[in-house]
Amino acid sequence: MLTQKKYLKSKAVCKAKFLMPKQAIGDAQSVNIVGDFNHWDINASPMKKLKNGGFTIALDLPAGKEYQFRYLIDGTKWENDWAADKYVPSPFSDADNSVIMV
């Protein structure tokens, strides 16, 4: 879940922190965040596994934009962010994509 947005004073960048809690992903071994910001590259942004079984990542995103994204769990299951700013239909499936607005 999107947990935090911090805007840098020195440049137009938002440091966005994302968290997928264990209750959302069960016993997952890997979680990647995939979206507009990494050109939907499923390997570009692996999340760090926490001791409590959740996963986290912090990304620097250029401010003033919206980014669509989803989480890829164990390379096979797609999941949305429960705390996304909004959701939009995916052009590639029947599911929605999560959106972060920075």
C-alpha cells in the first residue's frame, strides 16, 4: 500500500514509499512494483522483503504527474494497491491499474 509521499525541496521529485503487507500477499517470496515509472518492466523494481513478511520500496518520481502501476507477486499474480489515489481500467486486461498522483 502506498504509505508515504515526501516532496523534495531541492527539485520537483516525490519520494514515494510503497508497502505490501504480509496479510495482502501471504507467504510470497518476491514482489515487484511495475508501472509507467519503470516502463512496465517486471524486473526493474524488486521490493525489499521485511522481517515481518511484507515488502517495501521507495521510488523517486518526477512530481506533477500520475503514474499507473500494479504489484507482481512471485512473478505470477497481479495485485492492486489498496490505498492507491485512484484506479483506472487497464488497457491489457479486465482488471484496473492503481494510480499514484504526485
